[in-house]
Amino acid sequence: MKLEPIPITLTRCAKTFRGTRVLEPLDLAIGAGETLVLLGPSGCGKTTTLRMIAGLETPDAGGRVAFGDEDVTAQPIERRKVGMVFQNYALFPNLDVRGNIGYGLKIQRVPAADTRARVDELLAMMRLEAHAAKPINQLSGGQRQRVALARALAPRPRVLLLDEPLTALDARLRDTLRSEMNALLRELGVTTVYVTHDQAEAMELGDRIVVMSAGRIEQIGTPREIYFQPASRAVAQFVGTLNRIAGEWQGGMLRTSGGAVPASASQIAGAAELYFRPEDATLADPLAAQLRGVIEQATFLGERTRLTIGGAAPDALLVDVAGRVELARGTPVGISIAPEALIALA
């Protein structure tokens, strides 16, 4: 059931509410068929951006929203042919599953036979055939989420917009549905904008991620680019866990209280700090390692153990090791980090 994808372009889109600027002017190009994730903390402007794409908010003077070659800036949501899924799903409690999915088609006065065929198609896609006649209050959270998505897809929208659709679910169900959502969006091929504050959702679902902070875009890139090549401390610290090594440069080495780390000329040109992810460090013989410290805490997380190591740098360092490793508090350890895993941020 492929939907015809279209590109979306936002040009100088800003938003001011009651004299307060909540979204600075931004330019954003979304490719046809792309799943773009808007990621950031509450209040960063991601939902406002989504609502401007939907037509629920109008950008400040001078801003423009285009679907393909069509300027839709002044068009209301009902003319833009978008499908939306909200955090609370906004399902109709007085309608059963079939009625909810077919509601948009009924409003558009689609012939009854065509509506039934379309709803049947979506019931099968979402594995809801056995629940078609059930009222909404008899469904699980995951089933309601699928009903909401089916309802959004029923009128064959040009653009699919999802505003934190998994937030209300428990962690295990959220992980399962995230995987299902990823497979479904790939199958549909519709241009999709997905809002979340959850980095795991962003990494799994996004072709590209837009990291936002305080009403501005901090960085746009693929999940790998955002994670391994963050453009700023705000991005690096919001996406994943980050360790800081600070000290003085001497002969191509960043020397700290717990040892010295070699770095490239390009890294030396930055500030006297380097960063690395917990999984990019390995334990080594303290006598031969780059950094030396002692175990302050070991937290067993199942597939891995997260070690908190003090004395190796100005701040305690977090290092992930295989889950079966057991180290007691106070154990001296060495830390080695591959040069290519170091991140330099000005």
C-alpha cells in the first residue's frame, strides 16, 4: 500500500506566541518518502514545527511551508491532506474500531463500498481484524495506537505526522511497537515527520534526525552522524551518554590527572577537552593504559555492566563492559580509548 511521497520545505519559519518567540526562523527540507525525526527536550520547538507543517499553526510573517511545488502556508489542515497521530491518540469513544478507522472517509463522503474495502485493508495491515467491532475502551494501549495510525492512513494522506505516539505506553510495549512502526513506515514509503524526546525512537525510526534546543535547530544528520559526529555539546549530551576528558596539551597528548590520551592535530586545534562514549573505552592493565582510576560503582544492566571510574579525569568516567564482568568497588583499572572514538567539541 505505497502512498505517493512528496517533499516538504519550510523556509524562514518562526513562531511567536503572545510576544514570546518560541521558534526561531528555521529552514528545513524533508525528502519525498523520508522519515524525519524532530528530537529534543520539552519546549524546544519540535511540536510547534510539526503543527506548522500540519496547518494547525501559521508561521510568523515571512515564513513559508510548501508541499512539493505547492505553497500551503495559508491552507488549513483539512486542505493539506495530512494524517496525524497524537500522543493521546484522540480516538472516538462512541465508535468501534471500524468506525474510528473509517471516520475520515465518512467525512469525505467516500462511497460505502470503497470505505469498507479500505478499512478492511487497514484492519489486516494492523492485525486488528479480530477487534473490528470492539469499542475503544476494550483495547490495549498497543491496539489503540494501531487504530490511531490506521485512521490517519485511511484517507491516503500526502504526509504523515506523528506527535510522540508511543510516549503513553509502558517500556516493553514501546520497544515492540517502535520496531513495528519502523517496518510499517518503510513499507508505506510516505513522507513522515515524527516528534519525540526519546533518542532510541529517533535512532531506530529516522532516516535523518533534527536535534532541537531552545527553539533552534542544533544539528541535522543521519543517526550515525548525530551520534558519532555531534556538532555541539548540546547535541552530544542529549543523544547518548558522554564522558569528558580535560587537561593540558603536551606533545600531541591531552594530559589529565589520571594519565594522557593521544589525539590528532585536528582535535588539538579545538578546546582542551575531548569526549568519548562509554562503549568506546576498554579496560586495560593500569600500568600500560592511557588513563588510570579506581572503580567507584558497578551497575549491572543485563547485557552490559556500567562502571563508574574515578580519578582518571576531572569528572567520573562511565565505561560499559560485558555483562559478566564483575569488579569490586575500589579496584584499580586502566582505560584505553581508540583515537578515532574521541570527539572534539569547541
